[in-house]
Amino acid sequence: MSDPTFHSRGFRSRGSKLLLATISVLSLSACDSTPEGRVAVHPVSGQVQFQGKPLSGAVVTFYPADEGQVGKDVPRPTGRTNAEGKYELTTYALADGAPTGSYLVAISSLPPPKTETGLFNNLKAPLPVDILKGKYLDPQKSGLKAELKEDTSQVPPFDLK
């Protein structure tokens, strides 16, 4: 015969509470840490306008301004604008943000390639048009800059001409 106190509801309840508390503490501590090899990021969003109107479907890429940091392992936060020209930066996971620092910015207005039709299925379709004509593709020549700090969540709008 087993001990009735061991199987009592009170013991399970205390054990469950202890387990829940332990999981909660571990979860909270995991949220505050940055995985090894990654730079801490902070949520950042912004807007792109072209000739005073929202630019939809543009790709916005932030390049570290410090030439010494540029390399294959340095994150380059990127976002795609929606119909209102708004974007959220992604570094490691969707809309997770960007590391703090000074950035040179590049913007492309070419739409993403359509893969659902196949390579040769739509040969008569017009080629996509870059309404920015490549003017903002080179971060060194675009003239677009951003300074991200820990308390920066909104980048001033890029108003392209």
C-alpha cells in the first residue's frame, strides 16, 4: 500500500507550482540573453516615400557605416515595405529589429521574383521596373543614413525624390 500523503492533491499542487516557477525563471532569463555569435537587436520600423507617396514593395537594407565592421558575419538588417510604405527591420528572425549603431541605407524598388509561375511560363510578361532607377541601391552613394540607439524604435521616414 502506498503512502496517501505522497499521492495527495497538495503534494502534486506544490510540485506543479515549483515546476512552473522554474520554467518561468528559465524562460525569462533566456529572453534576456543573446545567442552566441549574434548581436543584440531592438525592434525598429520606418517608412519609405517616393515623391511624397508611400513606396510599396521596396527592400530597405541597413549596412553598418563603420567600414571595419563590414564583413560576411556582420548583420545587415532588412525590411520590405507594405502598401503604406512601412517596414520592420529583420536581422535574425522576422521583424526582430536591428543592432544599435550607425548605418548607411540602400533601397531597391524591384519587386520580388515570382516563383509560382516557373522560369519559362510567362515569357510575355513585362520586366519589372525599378522606379528608383537604381539611385539608392549603393549604400555608399545613396545619401541615406540612420542612427539606431537602444531607445530607437522608429526611423525617420526616407522621402525619396
